[in-house]
Amino acid sequence: MKAGRGGDGVVRWLHLKGKEFSGPAGGNGGRGGNVVFEAVRDISVLERYTDQKMYIAEDGSPGGSRSREGRNGEDFVMQVPVGTFVTRRDTGQTWDFIHEGQREIILIGGNGGYGNEHFKGSRNVTPKQSTPGKPGEESNIDLELRLVVDAGLIGLPNAGKSSLLNELTGARAKVGAYAFTTLNPSLGVLYGYVLADIPGLISGAAEGRGLGHTFLRHIKRTKMLIHCVSLEHDDLGSAYATIRSELSKYSQELAEKPEIVLLTKADLMEEKEVEKKTQEFLQHTTVSSGNIFTVSVYDDASLKAFSDGLSKLLTKGQ
């Protein structure tokens, strides 16, 4: 990307009727346009920029006669989705677009050059010099879209997150009976709130094992965590602790995010067994009973109870 070049200053003379010489009147050049980024709530907006490799703001116009300044170049405004993290490669400077309507100048346009009137003085009444416009800043720009979602589904591989997202929101996340079905986050909308099925995690993810940082990088932008623990595990507390440990290792900020626990795949056992395992889980963790839900994707009543409860929690957290 490249900001606009400033317009050149010019050498001009003012000639008035009846006077042989009236002095310098060359105007300054206009400023080059800036490169500006603007955050919008449209995750597909970057598609409009896939056909070009270079984006340039408008140059400033040269100065004119009679001391007229050149026109400033138009800014080039690139719209990016909310959640875009922008890095300027040459300086390493970064911008984090987390609010809709946020605008930032990424590259600054060059200043316009001076016309000869600028150099007029008591010792130089007929200046013949002018200066060219300055080039605008130029750099390669990296864009990384980091999800900003209201609630993220986390848990060990095969915890039932994708199936749950599909049932709650009508999303079409890939589902399979093997680990790491989800390789990239999938999105869905529940009552206007954005939910994300975030890739599964294994012990050692904070050090990069499995999907490692792919998982952890995305949940940094998630307001609330829905920690899915499959009831098919013999030790629910251990499965829960594995994820909590990786969150704490990666970032204390992640570990302190609001969290609810969702015990999934309740259809795999009798109701009494579900209740027994739930009570054992509560006894061996610090999770409160008010922050735990049990669900089966084959039971509409449990899905409705969870979606209503989640909606209330998200509304309360706004």
C-alpha cells in the first residue's frame, strides 16, 4: 500500500496591469492522500480487495498561479472486518480494529512542496526556487482476522462442539467421529449473539502441540467460554482440568474469562447416571451448579433450556 505523493510547488509570477513586475506568486502543492482503514461489521468485506496487489492513495496536485495551493489528494479508505489485526511490515507498528466504525491512518501522505512565494523575503524579493512534493509512506501490510465472538465453544477434541453449534444456530460446521474435525473456527448466530466452534485442544497446546496456538489465538477475542465436556469421559474433572491448565499456561487473561460448563452427549447414558456424574464433577471442581448445563443434541428440551440460559447470561454480560 502507498500513500499519495505531495504536489510540487511551482514558480509563478504575478503580473498586474500597468506594472512591469509585481512579485512571486507560485503556490504550494497539495498534500498526498493517506491510507486509512475503517472497521465494519461485515466479515466478507475483504473479498472486494482480492483483484489488486497494490493500493495507492491519490497524489496531491501541484500549486497554481496567484498563490493558489494545490488540491489535497483523496485518502484511500480500506474497510476491514471488526477483529482485524493490522501490521505494518517496515516499522512493525500494529493496529487492532475491535470497534465498528473505528478509523486509523496506516500510511501518511506526503507534504506538498513549496512554491516560490514561500521563499520571498527582504533579501530575496524575486525567488526562483520551489520544492517538489514529498513521497507518501509505503509499506507491505499484513492483515489477520481474529475472531470477535460473544461465546466460544471450547473443549477436548470430540466434545460435541460442532454438533451443538449446528443444532443451536443452523450452522454447517463439519462433524466427524474423530479428533480435530474442526481445523478452523466455525461461526453461528443464536438470538443475535455470535457463537464460535473453536478447534479442539490437547494437553501441551500452550507449547504448540496439536492445534496449539490455532486454538488459543482465537479464544483471546471471545467474551465468554462455553467449556464442553463429554459425558463419555470416565473422569469429567480430569478432562475439564486439562483445558483449564492450558488456558492458564497460555494467558492468565484467558483463564479469567467468564465460563460456563456444558456436559455434552447426555444421550449416551441413563438420566440417573448423568446426574451421578454431574454431582461427582461438581464435588471435584470449583464450578458452581448455576454455571453448569447438561445437553444432548438429540433432545430438543435440553437444547432449548441451554439456549435460553445462555441468552440470559450473554444479555446480562453486556
